[in-house]
Amino acid sequence: MVELKNEFLKVVLHPKGAEIISITGMQDGLNYMWKRDPVQWANSAPILFPIVGAVKNDQYMIDGQTYHMTQHGFARHNEFTVDQKSDTDVTFTLIPNEEIKKQYPYLFELNVRYTLNKNQLHCDINVKNTDDQNIYFQIGGHPAFACPLMENESSNDYYLEFSENESKGRKVIDVAKRGMSRTVEPFFENERRFFVRQDLFSRDAIVLQDFVSRSISLKSLNHDKSLVFYMNGFDHVGIWAAKHVGGLIAIEPWVGHADYVDFDGDFKDKQSCVELKPDDSFQCDFTIEINQ
């Protein structure tokens, strides 16, 4: 485990998956991250690479060759190396090992840097192409937060508020086929907030594309504690909670999403698949602001 700490927050991170384990307020003692209950979901905030969601039948094609990969990719299952620069700054790095090369034929360096600044934890994600050919990937985060934040509260009193009014449809996931359907249903119509209701997630995550908001806040009707989630460089956001079970809400910034259920093309033709030339880098970032 790696710990970052200042006068506002204490953050615990794990090299496996470069994952945020907890963010605890120094003032109120609350952990604002999901408690990692194995009965519901045993993780809290893994990095998703080189896919977001699932590929069809857990298989995908690159230049006529078939590869196998499970949901959200291999980064979350692998130990990153750790370079802790200070009490408030750490970088996790993943490069291909033999097991990764069986799943993914490209060479890369994935760096995830966390920086603690006052009441904000910043995560900078950088992918560098170390291959002699173009590489292709999707990437994202999966931070899950406590909802409700305190005991004896109801998640029904919490709402998510986008920083701008949105007019966006919800891209519908086909749960049975573990992929994205082509259906888009009405969701936002020049509005910016919705209350947390478990039945919203009966068909998995709420997926929005090309949103205009820079941030999404989690707030309660009953107190002023909140968190603000800032995103930069992502074209989708998934909002997820365990089906019909309270306790968490995940705000997931994505570049890409699961395969469409009718997709049979090459990996590089997936929606929002990033193409990166040799020696080039791709960057995206998110920031979690805790208001105690």
C-alpha cells in the first residue's frame, strides 16, 4: 500500500491496478470511497486498460489474430511499479510482462500519477507507445464512492449534479449479451441533476457520450458534505451502482466503451479506440475534490 497525506486528506493506494483504496477526510474521519464489500463489489477504483467494458465473448481480433481478454482489461489485475516522490505525489507504472503479451500484442508504458493538493486528489494517466508500430487502446477510470457517506442515511437523499445543463440520451447496455446495444434512450433534456435511485441501474451503467460538463458532483439534501469529480480528455462517462443494492455510486470517465453487440470488426475499429504512433503519448486526467 501507498499512503499520501496532507492536512486535508489521507489517501491509500494499491499498486495492483494503481487503485484508490480510500480517501479519508482529516477533519471528519469519513472515507469517501466505496468500502470494497466483496459481496457487492470488491474493488474501489481500478484503472481500465486497454479496454473499457467487455469485448464480445471476451475475444477480439488484431490483424486476423484472436486474443482473449476479460472485462475492463488487464491493468486492474497487474502490479504496477511504484515511484513515490513525496508524501503527496506517487507514480505507478505498468509495462508488458509475458502474461500481458499473450493478451495484447503491443508494447507500451502506462503511467498513473496521483498528486494530493489541499482537498483534491489529482490522477494523471499517460500512455506512451514504446512499440515500433501504431498501437490501439481504450482507457478509463472506475472510482466508486460511498453513497450514502454516513451511517443511518439513505442514498435516496443523494443526487448527482453535472456542472452544465445537458441534453443527452443514455446509451443502453444489453446486459444479457454483455455489450452495448445501438439503442439510445432519452435521459437529460436541458437539465443537470438526477437523484440516486437503484432502479436506474437495473440495466447496468448510465452511459453518456460527448457530455459538455467538466465535472459531476455527489451531494445530499441533508448536509453540505460533497465530492466533485472533474474529468479531462474522456468522451464517455459511465455512472454505475450495484443493481438494487445501496452503498456506492461509481463515476467512471471513459475513452470508449464495451463492444456493440453486433460488432465483429478489428480491435482498431472499436468506437473511440485511440491510435498512437511510435514514441507518442496519450494523456487524460481526473480529479476528486472532497468537501468536508
